[in-house]
Amino acid sequence: MTTEGSAPRTVWDKATDAVLDATEAVQTTTDRIAGAIEESRQPSGVLNQLARLTREAPLGSLAVAFLLGIMFARRR
């Protein structure tokens, strides 16, 4: 039985709530990742050091990336 003033929740309402919750979770995760990337791009950050190393030795960096790719591919 439904009480006056409150309508029963439909499947559509539940699905809408689930999509809104998922959207909020994705947005929160995106913001956290973007913040971590931005922090890492600072002069002492890992991404900044990696970019500098790649500019200084592009072939060596390519070789390391290739070997890491092979190692991860063979694990599966």
C-alpha cells in the first residue's frame, strides 16, 4: 500500500538514481586523477622527470617502453 503524498518508486526511478550515482562516482574519480596528474607535472614530479628523460634519450626510452610492454604482455 502506498501512503498519501508518496508515489511508489518505479524501475525507471531506480535506474535514474543508479545512473546519477555512477556519474557522480566517475566525476569524483576523474577529478582525483586530474589532480594527481597535475601534481606530478610540477618541476619535482614524476611525469616532469619522465618527460625530461624522454627528451634527452628518446631511443633509450622507447627501448625501455618496448621491453616493459613485452614483460606485461607475457604475464597474461
